[in-house]
Amino acid sequence: MADRFVSLDGSPLAPGRSPVRIRVREFGSGDALMFLHGGWGYAIYPFDGQIARLERSYRILVPDRTGYGQSESIDRQLPDFHGRAAAESLGVLDVLGVDRAVLWGHSDGAVIALRMALTAPHRVAAVIAEATHFFRRKPGSRTFFETMRDAPDSLGSRVAAVLEQEHGARWRSLIKTNGAAWLQIADEARSPAADLYDGQLPHIRVPTLVVHGSKDPRTEPGELDALASALGHAPRLEFAVSEPAGHSPHSERDSADAVTNAALGFLSNVTCGLYRPSDARR
């Protein structure tokens, strides 16, 4: 593993700041595959098992987005942070000299990956969207987001220990600002059906694998069906719904191997060298 820092001239996640330093862990060699972590960072739901198998065939890139891990700090998570993070992640690929990459995003990271595929399809070879969100309003998770904002210590001692080890003393403010952003996303939604992609997800034109746990507590009734309908025009769309996985099928003991195998099967047909955006129009 190579642990490096890249410097961006700026990032939408840290407006007005320059330069912005981003930590990137790098493994293996081959076509690029970028893992995009969720709202709590990498360590709470690690991809270590997937990296161990995929680094034989891929150059794996694992950035800490601004605000997380050893990257630049932030004071506030803005409610449009998914789009801002998509732009930052494309900037990281630029600095690393990567023209196109497979993206595997988890939770918030999955939303970011799908937004990258919408804004720059020529840069994205394929997307694995795991535990992704679709609706802006998440009434079943509102209490959870309020707990993040108001009482992060009540999330539990194990969670607190992992978050402190990864993010240091700022972990509480990080979790608070992420919870506050999600509450603002919900409060500003114009309707219960409003989605995080501004209605653009039907325009996805890259191969997509949706990985989801059947017991994911962050999933609203009808949300997975709405996501599937919106993605219906993707040139290659596959689903791997894990029983009885929760919010992190890739790192949960009973589902991790099955998820990795599903990803390997999907990627065997859509590596950077085999798929181009023009293929979707044939």
C-alpha cells in the first residue's frame, strides 16, 4: 500500500480554501478503481476484504474526502455535499492522472459515485452503488440523523472509538455536521418523492451494479424500487440484494464474500479497457 497526499487547487467542499490536501491510499496496479466512503468515513465500514482480492487486477484508490480521516478539515457539511464531493473526486482523479475509473461507493459514497457518472460519464467505466440513497426525505432515519447532530456519543462506545481513531478529536463535529446536512436535505425537499439526483438518474449511461442489504435501516419503503426504476436505462444494470444484510453488505460477515463475488462477476465484463460511453448508444 502507498499512502500519499495530493494537493488540489481548491475543492467545492471547502470553498475559499487553497490548496486543499487530500489523503489517498493506493493498492495494486491495473485499471483504476476508486472506493468512495460513506458519511462516517472509511474505517467504520472498511473495504479491506475487497481490496485484498481486487488489488490483484486493479489500481485501487481510496481517498478520504475533505473533512474526513487525514484530509483537510471542514467546518460545515453543506446540504449539496454529494455534488460537491463528486466534483472533488473527479479533481483527485485529475491530479492522479487517471482518465477513467470504476467507482465503488458506499452510502453517501454511492450517491457521489452516481453523480460522478451523471456529470462525467466519459470518466466513469462502471459504478457499484452500495447502500445508496434515493429519496431526499428519509422519515425513517430522521431520529438517527437527529442523534448524529445532537448526541453523537450516544451512537455507542465502539462507534466512537473507531471514529476517534480515524478522525481524531474532530469526529464529533464531523458526525454532527453530516447529520445536520441530511436533516436540511430533507427539510428543503419539495415533495416526498424528491430525489438526490435532481431527477437526472434516468440519464445514467454507464454499467451499474446496485448492492443493497435487505435489512438496511436507512432504506425507506419503496426507495429501492424507485432507484431501480430510475436506473432502468443504464446500458448494463445488475442487482445484488443481500439477505439478511444491513447497511454495509461488503463488510458484514455473512454477506461480504457474496458481495465481493458479485462485484468480481460484474467487473469482469465492464473494465476500463472494455467499456466506453459510446457503447451505450449502439
